[in-house]
Amino acid sequence: MVKVGIIGLGFMGRMHYEVYKKHLGARVVAIADYRKARRNGNWQDVGGNIANKSRKGENLTGISTYAKPEALLADPQVEMVDICLPTDLHAQVAIAALQAGKHVLLEKPMTLNSRQGQAIVKEAARAKKYFMVAHCIRFWPEYQVARELVRSRKYGRVKEAFFRRVVSPPTYGDKNWYFDSARSGAAQLDLHIHDVDYMLYLLGKPTSLYAWGSKGPSGGIDTVHCLYRYPAGVNVTIVGGWSYHGTFPFNMEFCIRCSKATMVYNLADGKSLTVYTHNGQEIKPPLPEGDGYSREIDYFLACIEQKVRPKIVTASSSLQTIKMIERELKGVTPDRTVKITRHPQLPAPEQSYFALVVGCVCCVVDSASAGQAILSRYVAR
């Protein structure tokens, strides 16, 4: 039985608490939140964009409550800490928890930037206890099974993929912290990162990317479109954001086309993962029970019990995801926008194509000069 302390009782803290309540291998023994009402079990105002909408109060009898994370970390009965704080607090509290000798499950994103992420990687490597970032999509049943099918090459190699994750603005954050990009990293880091991380988990590191986006309610990039390129002409498109109006519902979806089949999942249509094969079959693969939240926690608790470090999500893989988001940001920075003008040397049919190439900012993962080479080919025509 792993004794758990939860720091932060917002949307994700509540989601994780519900998982531990039902888990036979864990028990919540402590919680920390600066809000007295939350420490008293008044959780009716806890919002979110998916799953549990009940927002009922909670009987916390037998659970130690603290106003500050430091007090919970000093509690000797706590073996594992689940950190569900605003992103700007992740690095400080995660490092303190590791130094206090606790196992640490840290809600995604890992940190605001790669510098902070590197500090966690170093501390996690020194620590005797285990560390994992809660990248739930790696554990989400439909996404997990799709990856298994891709890796098995049952339907051949991936030819192209599309991922989309959209929702209305997250108004449920404490003091509207989501709407301060200096704290949340905007939708690009908080929401869109799910699909970037999954892409890396599915296909590895790409060779180049094109990124464009727009600012939204956070003051940062709250809508982003990316085109990633892999060897052998494989393209991956990712769209994400939280700038959509009113009660626009949360949705996540993907379409992965392989040489012998296409895999499709769309949360909004209520259908299970479906595989459409080249010979006309429509297959619905069996899925493991649970969701991404319960399955990531199951996995981390199993690692603790079995005394093995997590492999599905490592500190280093989480850092690489942060670095990829930073590469995207280079492509959507406003001062890199290229004004589109008519190019007199190009024949009329090619003018629109030239404008598209120039208008889409090229951010190359491994070679900064490749983007200039692409443009120069068309200028020289």
C-alpha cells in the first residue's frame, strides 16, 4: 500500500484523488492546498474539461491537510507525492519533493521551459526514489492500442498522421492562472503538448517542422498548427488550442494512415478506435480498461511496488517534449512573420505556391539553414 500526498486540488488534483480512492494499492494520507475550503473538503467549485463533472464535497476524515507544500513534504507518512499545481510551480516543488525522499508523479507539462526541465532531470537521476511526468495520452487506451498496432507493423508503415485537440478557454483555473501565459505556457504548452508528446512516443524525433499560430486569452499562443516531417515523406499534422467560443466542447482525435490501413479515433463521435483496412474490413480493436488518468497512476504505483524505474515516460523523454514545444515557438514568434508580396519573376500559377512557402515559417529541428534552402529554390526559378 503506497501512501500518497496530493499537492494542489484543482481539476487534475481532484481527478487523481478519485483514482486513488478506488485503487487497492494506494491510499491518500495527506493533501496540500492554500485554500482552506479545499482543505475542508469543499470541492463543489472544482471545474475541468473532461470526465468527472460531479463536483461534490469530499469527506477528508483521516487525511492530514496542509496549507503549504513544504509541510506535506515534511510528513514522514507520505511515500509518494502527486503534484497538480500551476506549471510555474512545477520545477520548484518537484525538486523539493525528490530531495525530501519522495516518489514524485508530476502533472504535465513537466516545466515552463527546458532549463527548468533539465534541473529536474538531474535531480531525478540523483534521487533514490522514482519520478514520472503524468503524460496521460501515452496511457489513453485508444492511443496506446494505436501505437501498439503501429509498432507491430501489422498494417505496414505509417504514411501520415493527423492529431487535433481543441476546447473553449479554461475558466476553471485558480485565479485564472491558465490565462497568464507566464504561468501556464499558454495552450501550446498546456494542451497542445499532449499530441506533440504522443507523436514523439509514436514515431520518434522528426527532421523538420513548420509552425504557425495565434495569440489568445492567455496572451500567449493559444491556437497552434504544426506540420512535422519525418524521413520517407511521412508528414504529421497537429492542431490544438483553447480559443474557441462559449461552451465549445472538448475534443481530441487522430487519424493515422498506414500502408495497409487507416486508424481513426474521435472522442466527440462516441465511437471506439476503428481500423479501416485496405481490403474493406472495419475493425474495432479491444481496448484495456480505464482511462489515461487511472492507467498512468496504475503504472507508476506498479513501478514503486516492483522497485523499477518508469520506462514508458522518463524524465528525459519529458524534457525532449518541452524542447520540441520550444522549437515550435520559434516558428510562431510574430517577428518571424514574412510578408507576402507578388513575385514578378514567377509565372502566375506558381505565385500562390511561392506565397504559401514564404508565408509558412519553417522551423527546422536539426538544420537552421534548410528553411532558407527551400525558399531559395523558388526564388531562383
